[in-house]
Amino acid sequence: MIKKYSYGTPFNTESVVKNIPQQNGEIDFFDVTKTNETMQFAANLAQSDIVYGLGQAVRGINKRGWIYESFCSDDPFHTEDKSSLYGAHNFLIIDGEQKFGVYFDFPGKMTFDIGYTDPDKLTVTPLNANLDVYIITGESCLAIVKEFRELIGKSYIPPMWAFGFQQSRWSYGNADSVRAVADGYQNAGIPLDTIYLDIDYMVDFKDFTIDDDKFPDFESFVAEMKARGIRLIPIIDAGVKIEQGYDVYEEGVANNYFCKDKDGNDFAAAVWPGLTHFPDFLNPDARKWFGAKYKKLTDMGIEGFWNDMNEPAIFYSAEGFDKAFKSVKNHSGKLTNSPWDFFELKDTFARLANSGDDYRSFYHNTGTQKVCHYDVHNLFGFNMTRSAAEGLQEAVPDKRTLLFSRASYIGMHRYAGIWTGDNHSWWGHILNQLKVMPSLNMCGFLYSGADLGGFNANCTEDLLLRWLALGVFTPLLRNHSAIGTRDQEFYRFKHKDWFANFVKFRYRLLPYLYSEFLNAVENNEMLFRPLAFDYPDDESCKTIEDQLMLGQGLMIAPVYTQNADGRNVYLPEGMTKIRLKADGTITQTDLRCGYHYIKIPLNELVFFVKHGYTVPLTEDAQNTDAMDFDINPETATFLGDGDSCDLLYEEEHPQSAEQSALVKKKRIFR
């Protein structure tokens, strides 16, 4: 059951697709304190209550004990002391005697104090008093998630090849370096479906341009790679370079498609191209204009994109730069023996990036009203990606395209997936990825994943193998690393055959994994779930945050600790332990419910299948184009002890944000 409560004059975020009548009277479960400008929602928390949600956020699956901010933030240091990351996902479930979900549909900054100030209180404070609040009740957490997902609409479905292995780096700077990566994987016998082009493929980091010196005859190069079964995926950033003669810039200026400053001039701030303007993605005309630009690349054979820097990230503005230099000048010759002068100077320029003052200094024109960006900040990345999705629907209506974004708000899940941003090659970030997957799924983001091996810092072979053992199961499986870090393509490491074994298994699992994905989309369910969602009466499951249920019949429990030879695993019921050995053979062992220490060498993959379920494996291939997804029971390998398995297959049809997947079901008997 869903109830809607409205306060003030809410901004229409378009995150909700279902019409819910507005309630009169006091809101359920919360005490509301309201002044003319602000308000606060407070709910009591029992000691045993668990709080789930908030999509992409730091810390645990249970969000109790910390203060979180809903404010899309460009921050590569995903440490426990942070309050916000790239996404703004204002959905919570309180699991206790009073079991309910709550969605605060509010596009500006919002603070969630979940037992930090008062351990027994949940306090939610929006920036202002204009918002819609949805209260969702149900018999279980899964039922509440299903209600919420029906409220916000069906999730994005990528093409099947987007479930193949993907290789990226900042940057493969020319066509020959891309060819070398393709050759490296092929020679090592490691399947590969995509290679990414980061910002250096452009001319001076200008969107929708190709550097002909680095990538001569780009259209032919795209076709050459496609003939090898590899699709090229270019990046698109949010800022448009200010440069006379650059068509995107000149069209945006001529048609007033850019965000404005307080005086009505096009707002300017620096990102990778230098000084840029930001398309006004809340303006329907500007959104359509920018989305149509993707056709330039799809006409060259490109079938997918990743949108970046769309919080939006700002390195500095002219005003901020001037203030910083004035601060330095004021300190010149005035240093004392106090350390605070040093720290003030040191932090002056660090504070330039993503400044709240800059976000407050530009405006959107929605076509019906002018609104300060700060008040609707969390909608920018959502609407940039919506712009791309709608443009791609126009450009290539007869096929699905790959599309995912860094910044997001609830509702963007209908148009694209996300990756979880610029993480690090830290062991703790394997666990971070594991914990964030259910929270993202709750909010509709099913096509998601992290930068495998970590984007920042130098990756080690053991870290990459352990991370891959988790990534084998995530919809987005992409290895990505930053400029200046160690090359971390799989074939560069000593035990490339171990990597090949894991990736080949991923391809063998693809029909089942894609089927489970389609099932989650069609039925508004979660692909990844905390154990407590499936086993609510098992007290042991309520505190387990390093194991997840996957689809209808699997459980994963990856190793995320350096130098570990295995890990403890809790089985809430009897399951079959599946072990992929280093030589590619698979063993299956029945285990009783309870705790087990499972030995897991670096070169082996272990997961679990519930009794009564079976998972069919097909044959692997160098890429998805070369695979046969029509499983033959006579040649397939079956995992688990079930006697049959229902697989869903996608029918060919145009992609649409409003259209659910058309699927056919095939039952595979072992």
C-alpha cells in the first residue's frame, strides 16, 4: 500500500510514474516539525530495527549509525567518513515491528541522520519545505521494494552483449593502443566484448568530436573492431567547451540551451576542456538538442555510451578562482608562527572544486519556471542521461544500446544503468561494492557494477582476481583504471590463465544471469538481496552483510581480505557448493545449513545454489556474438540438484523508457 503526502510546492522530478492520490492529515510513522522555510521528519527506531536503502552510499547494508547527505558529489575517496557519493537515492526501508518504506521525492540536498545524533531516532531534513513523501507498507521488505519499484517504473534493459566482459582505461589514446588491447585479450584466450574510449579520443575534450590524428577514419575503425566482436564505448562529459567555431557551443549559445548565471549570462566553469558551459538538461528543448548529438556517433557504428562528470563536476569557476587568489594575496607577508595560516592557504584551492557557492550561482529554465541549480542539483545527471536515452531512441529505434551514468537520481533507472564511480584499488572496496548492490537494486538500478580492480591507485594480481570473483556475477563487468596507475588488463599478469578461467565461466553463465536480470525487471524485483530479505525469520541473517542472494537460486560469498585462504560462510538452508577449479573443472558438494569455513584459493571460484534449483551453463566463446544462447540440454552443464530451469529470453523490439521487456520463457530440463 502506498500513501502520498505533499508539502509546500514540490518540484516535479518525474521520478514517479504511478499516480497516487494525495493524503490529508498527519503522515504515518513520522513526527513532522515545520517552520516557514524548513521542516524535519523524525521517526523512532527500536534497538532491533534495521534501516535499508539510500542506494549508492558508504558504509553497510544496514544504514544505522551515520549521517548521510543526498547530494550528488564528485568524490573519488569512498571512505567511511563521507556522507554522499555520486547518486541521490532517497528511499529507505525500516525493518522492525513497524515495517515500512519511505521515499522522499526531493531534488535538493537532504540529510538523513540515522541514529547518529540519537541512536533511537531517524531524522530527515530537506533543504526546504517543498517535497512529496511516499509511505509504503507491506508484509515484508521484498513486498515493500516491489511496491516502490512499481511506483517508479520498469528498469532499463541493456543489450545482451553488455553483459560480456568490458575493458577500459583512462586512456587508450589512439587506434593502435586499442588494437593492442584487443590482441592481448585474444592471444591470452580471454573473452572480451567492449573496449572503452575515455576523454582522450576527443579533440581538446570536446563532446561529439573525434581526434583524427589519434583515430583516423573512425567509422572504419569502429567497423574493424566490430568485425572482431568488440564494440567501442566512448565517454560523454557534461560540460561543453567554450570555443568559437565549435558547433555544440555555438548552437547552445544561439538557442539559450545553457544554464545561466544570476545576470542571465551563460554560466561558465572549468572542467576537463577548460572553461565550459553546462547544457540546461531541465529544459526539454535543450535536453532534446543535446540528446540528438549522440546520433553523430551512432551513425559511425557506436552502440553504447557512458556519461560522466554529470553531478555536475566543477573544477573551479572564475569567481572562485579570483577569491582564492585574493586569499593568497591577503596572507602574503603576514604568516605567523600559527599553523592555522598554513592550513588555510593549503585548503584554499582544494575548496574550489564542486563548491556550493558555484552550485548556487547558476540557474535552470524548465520552460515554465526559473530555478536555482542548488535546489534541484540531484536532477542534473539524471536528465543528462535521460537526454541521451531519448536521443538514442530516436537515432537507433530498432536496437537496444548500452548506456550508464555516474550521477543519478531515482527515476534515471528507467533510462540507463550506473557504475559506482572512481573507486580505489583497495581491498575494502570489494566489500563496498558487495554492500551497495542490494541498495541500488532497491531503487531500480539493476544494471550496475564497480570499476573492477579499482580505478585509482595500483592494483595487485591477487586483488584483481578476488574482485573478478565478485564481478563474475554483476551485470556490469568492467575493468577500469586511471591514468598514471599500473596497467591492469588481465593478460598483463603472470597468471593470465586464471583470469581466463573466471571470465570464460562468466560467459557460460550468461544465459542464466541475463534471464535472472529480465525476471527482476519484469517483476519489479531485486537481483541482489541481503540474506535477511529471503530469510526474515533467521536471526543470523540479519547481521550478515558480506553474503548476498542472487536471482532466485544463488548465493555469493566472495573473499575480500588480502592473503586469506578462504572465509566463513553461513548457509541459512542446505545448499550445493559449486567450485570452479583452476583447470576449468567444476565440483558440486551438498552442505547442510549452518556455518562453514570454505577454503577458496586465488585461482578458484566458489558460490552456492539452493536445493531444488538448477543453473544451466552454455559453452563460452571469445565474445557474445560468437555464443549460442539456445542451451542444448544434451550438451549443457547443470549446477545444483533441480530437474529443470526456466530461462527468459528477450524478444527483439525497440527500446523505450515506458515499455517493459517482451520476453519469452523456455524451460530447460536436465
